[in-house]
Amino acid sequence: GIGVFLASLSLACAYIPSVYYLNEKCNTQIQFSNDVRIKLTRYSYTNLRRSLNCQITISTRDVSDKLLLRFRSLDTRTSFGCTTNKLSIYDTNGNILSGGGICGGIRPSKVYETTGSSLKLLFNTDSFTRQTGNFDVLITSFNNGNRNGSCFAGDYRCENKRCIYNGLTCDGYNNCGDDSDEIDGCGLSKGVFIGIGIGGFVFLVLIILGIICGRRRYYHHHCHGPTITTTTKSYQNF
């Protein structure tokens, strides 16, 4: 029970990335530090206009860093081969990172990495599909550390050897790309997390059993208590 409380408190106090909505930021530039989230729209039921060509450029304030993009969710209208309704990701040098395009409801497991400190997101719609839905991507600023392979002061070293801002650990977001910042960076092992989960479940079961037993005792005392028999004295007239 205490472990669950401490884990919840840690997440509640953790750093939370800013969120920007692509359809509200068309043809603009966004600069950020550490990490940022980009969603297609503020609300998933928003109808995007047809023949939309919306792009934004995203860059980290640390020009020596690179960017790591990972999909948290994806649910957009599909098109054949993702050729018309699609999201495209472009590297700092202009090369496309996302192949032919990204669309539909299957979240890409791939982690996209840039060669420089910026990337471009381009979302297109065709002229006849009613485009709704959403996507949610997490973009993290990272570096490869110094010449010795160690991270700079204030950075956390991921298991995949990327270096991210130390404040991004244990915040519920997979900034490393391998989730190591959500396990090792928290100072808790997978076994501890499993133990916390089991302990929380047992604690909840004990509370429920306590409530049930308490109600049964109350019911037994008030509805099936001891029977009290009264006798009436008889009086004889002499």
C-alpha cells in the first residue's frame, strides 16, 4: 500500500512535457527544451479541412542535441498505402524518416532519430475524406555524451547509451526509447514494480474483506441478537 502511494506521488510530482496541437500551429516553428508532445488536434472528433497541407518545424534549444520521436498513440483516417491522408516526418537535412507516410490505427513501434537538432512534421488530407482522429508523439532532446561515452552533468544515461535530461526520469514518459528511464532512472527494478502491484492488490482485497466482515457482524448483532423473554406475573384474588 505504501509502495503504491509513493509511486503515485512520484509520478504526480514528475516533470510533464508541454503539448502542442499541429492543426493549430500550421506553418510555425516550435522550440523546446528536454521534451515536448505533439498531437494532431485538441479533440479527436475535430473535422480537419479537406486538402490540408499542415507542417510545423520543431527544434531543441540545445543545437548540439538530436531529436528522438516516438508514437504514443495513432488513430487517423487511412488511405491506400498512406499516400494521401498521412503524416510525414522529415529529418534535419530534409530526408524523409517515415517512408511513404503514416496513417491508420496501428501505432508504429519504430523510434525515429534525427541527425540534427530539428525535424519537420507534415500532415496531409485528401479532397474527399472526412478526416478525424488523432495522434500523439513524444519528442525528446538527447545527445551521445562526451568523448568517453559518459553523459554530461545533469543528464541521465539510458541503457541504449542516449543521454537525456535527468529530470525526465520516472515521469511516466518513455524518453529514452527503451523505457530504461522509467525503471532504472526511478531507482526501482521491474521486480519492485511487480511487488508494488501485488502488494497493492492484496491490500485492496484485505480492505474489501474487512468491509464484508464488518457488515456481517453488524447484521448478526442487530438482526439475530439474543432473544429476550418476558414473563407476566399472575395475581390471585383472595
